[in-house]
Amino acid sequence: MKALVHDGSGNIALQDRPYPALQLPTDAVVRVTRSTICTSDLHIMRGAVPRALPNTVLGHEFVGVAEEVGSGVARFAPGDRVAVNCETFCGTCFFCKRGGVNNCERGGWELGCRIDGCQAEYVRVPFADNAFTRIPDSVSDEDALFLGDILATGWWGARIAEIDRGFAVAVIGAGPVGLATMMCARLADPGCIIAVERDRHRAELAANLGLADHVIDGSLSLEEIERQVRELSEGRGADAVIEAAGSDATFEMAWRIARPNAVVVVSAMYERDQVLPLPRMYGKNLVFKTGGVDASGLDELMALIESGEIDTSCLISKRYPLNDILEAYRAFEAREDDCLKVVITPWK
């Protein structure tokens, strides 16, 4: 089969790889019908993910059809259409029992990082009963494509931000994760959603789609951004902040624009260490929640897609067959034509 492989030194190439085999009874093999490229794939290419292993097939955000299932898979059968979770988790360890599936003692972020991922014709998926979410007949592959990663990240970020009705919620970054976060934050009935974004196209998209009630130009000075957030939040600062951009400037912005006693969620991935200036922050009594998405319980999110309450079609900018995935990476990384997300279709 054809698969996109990275070498650990910044190079990617389409290669011929063997069809994946079941290794454990809880495994399944999926025929990939749609996949996509995530910014974290670029982080792996750049060597910014220390736990990533070279000579691995990239990709972790996809949907497909179960081709084979192990004898230990009870909930799914060959032929089932499934959206696959970006996290691999056993469901029984200390962390999984408490909802912290990103830190599963037998998994975590594995697909496309430490084991072969989805930018291929087929992929082996461990713990399939936990990894799979069934796709209803009324939901297309592309409707479900982002469920297991960016939409799950937005869902998780909005949930752990502890958004109360009427809150002023600030989302930093209107890229794919930021826009998905706004979709999910809206479900909590906030008073307003404030997007901070420096890219004009992305800012306009957030406003025009009604995902954000107010948009602040992220290229303004931090002092001016703080002032505008306070103006939109009765002088307090944002009641909840979700940082979905991932730069040095946005990390500082997150705690600066938050009101005292707010929750600050950092769902972005950084390529460099960040600093918490505790003397300057003293007295704000902020709660920080950070890290990889605990992407579990996605049946509820799938139901919201099926009902039309969440629609991620606005995120799709371009489509490429697997044959042209190198060009897809170039366009995605360059944000060509204001690219948000690319869809990878099967090999032609």
C-alpha cells in the first residue's frame, strides 16, 4: 500500500508499505476513506515532538471503514463506517478510568507519532472499541472527518474551561482548532465569544460565520488587546480563555486578558518552552489547564454533527488524492489561498 513516511529529519516521502496486520485481539484495520493534515504533523516533521519516532507513517485525523477486527473487539464489525480517535487508550488504567485518556498507561498520542498513522491506504488501530465512533448513515465522511482530533480538542477545551451561561469567552487563534473551539464554546450559551486573530481571512471567517461575536486584531499591541477585551467584559477581563494559537506572544496574552480567578486553557502545541512570570501574575489566582486532548466520549459530539448543531464544512479549503499528499503538505504549511484544512482522498 502507499503511505506517507517521515524520516525524523524533516523529510517526508510516499513509500510502499506492507498492509498492516492485527497484532492484538483488540486491534482493527481500517481502510482510510478520508484523512487530513494537522499542524501537529508539521511539528513532528520539524522535530518538535520529542516522543515521535522516525520512519513512521504520519497522520492521526481520519475516518474510514473497518476492514478487519480482532477477536477482542466487541462493538464493531467489518464494514462499519468509523471516525477514529486521535488518542489510543485502553479504558481500564488509572488515568483512563478518570477520563485522562491522553495519559493512558498503554497509549496516548500513538497514531502517526509512535506507531504508523492514517496518511496511508490502510492503518492498524489499537483498542478499536475505544478508538472508534460509529458514523451514522446520515453523516458523510467529510462531516465526521474532524471528530477525532480538532473537534474533540475544541469540545475538550470548552468543557474544561468551565464556561458558565453569560460568560465572556476569549479564544486566541481562529485557525482550525480555534474555530472548532468557538463552535463548541457556543453550546455553553456564553454571553459573548471574543476571537483574537491576526490573520484577516481567518478573523473575517470567525465573524461572518457567527462563531465569534467580536473579533480583535491579534497584531495589535498586547496592551491594546487587553483594553479591548476588558471593554467587552464589563472591565473584568475574559471569564474564560482558550489559547489555540501556540506562539510566545499568545501564551502571554492568554493570562494577561483573563480576569482574576478565571480558567485559562492552553490547547495549543508549542515548539519552545514557555515561561509563567509568577511575580507578575501573583494575585490573579488563575487556574491553568494544559496539554493534549482527552478525547473520549465522542458519541455525544457525533450526535451534534448528525443534528446539524455542529458543522465543520467551513474548515475544508482544498482536497487532494493521496497521490498528491506532498503537494497538500506544501499548500497547508504555506496557508496557500488562505488554506485552513485539506482533505486527503483515497489513492487514485
